[in-house]
Amino acid sequence: QVQLGESGGGLVQAGGSLRLSCLASGRTFSFYATGWFRQAPGKEREFVAAIDRSGSSTSYRDSVKGRFTISRDNAKNTVYLQMNSLKPEDTALYFCAADLTTSMRTKVLASDYTYWGQGTQVTVSS
């Protein structure tokens, strides 16, 4: 079992940057595929980015490609989401998710993930 804790959210002007971090408990973080999802008020949770166990494969939703970068440091049990050129439509509660897996593929569906953090708020002002 793993527990996830997100940090790094905040208020930023359009065009600015933020880096989200997700710290995982436990000693086998390298066995978990991880991802970032977000949920805006009144909307469903949506996929943002995912990374495989080793960090060699990544996936992104189209609207963040070229602006967001997901990465991980298994030695630090941490996954990151670097967000550049932020837009007001990026405003949401951002969640980190993890799933124990033997696969080296990324997971892009919320239903693929077993463990979730509490979320960190990102607000982008225009």
C-alpha cells in the first residue's frame, strides 16, 4: 500500500509556471505507475499526464502537450508535474495517483489507479 501527498499548488498569473510534487510513502515506489489528474468545479475528473514505473514513457492530454512535463525520481519516491505557460482553463484541483503494476506502460484512465492523494489547488488568473 502507498500513501500520496501532493504539494506545490497555488495562485499564478496566466503565462506563469508551477511545479507540483507528489511524495509517496513506502519503499517500492518504482513498482508503481503514476499519473496526474485534475478536477475543476462542476466538471468531471480528467487525465493530465502519466509516467511509467521507470520514467521512460510518458503520456499527456492534448491540451497540455508542450506545456506540462511529468517526471519522477524513484530514489526520492516523488513524481513531479512541471507546468509552464499556464492558462486560466488549467485552474483545478490536481490529484496524484498511483497503481502497483508489473507493466511498463503508462495508465491514462482514472479507473486504472488504486491510490489517490488529497489534491492540491492550482488557480490561474487571467
